[in-house]
Amino acid sequence: MVTWRNFRPVGRGGGIFETSAMMLDEAGKPSGKPFQLEGCVMETGAAWDGSAYVAAWGRLTLKDGNRHGPAPASESVAAIRLGENGEPVGGKFEISGTFAAPASHPAVASDGAGTTLIAYEKHPETGDVPIKIAFRMLRAGP
């Protein structure tokens, strides 16, 4: 599985630019269908948890859906499990981030036995509090 940033709400769309994750076969050729991680994808990470891929991404969301011109934006982190064919397994997980307290730069690691750790930057609501590195653990299961 490969993931990439897409700048979707601020760039020219179409084709591969409307996607941000894809499965590759052993030869490095696309297999399965591409998948769109939601929003303007800024940073990505993925790991195999033993039964599916866990993809996490930092995204930029423009306030009021404004796609053009200067607008306040929020940064947040979300994750999803994807099967070997690129299809979602379950729903999306909202990890962290609001307009007042953004989150960004996720990194993903797994033990390959169903436990995945997502590390990310957690920004405070005020500038006098330091940025922290936060963690969220996901476990595969029914």
C-alpha cells in the first residue's frame, strides 16, 4: 500500500489527483482500486496490522467548505482500515484535531498482530502551551 498527499481542495482535480492511497502488487504495479483519503491530504502513513492496512492522514479542512482564496482552516488527523483490495474495512476513525486545537503529522506503526499505534502532533488551544506528541492505539477485531 502506498499513500500520498493530494492538495485536493486547492489544486486541479481529476485522475490520480483525486486519490491518495493505492495497493501495489509484488512488481510495483497498481492492484485493486485507488482510494480517496478524505479532505485535503497533507501527510500520510500506513502499516499492515495483520489483517488489513491502517492508513492515517493529516488533513486540512477549510472553514465553511471554501475551496478558493484565503480562509481559516483546521487541521485534523483521521484513520481507516483498508483491505488488500483497497476497500474500507469498517468506518473511518476521527483521531484528533479541531479549529482551536489542531492535530497533524501522523505516523503509523503496527505489531502485525492486530495492534496499531498512531503518533501525531497535538497542538494546544493557546500559544503558551507546548505542542505535544500524542498517541492513539487501534486494535483490529470484530
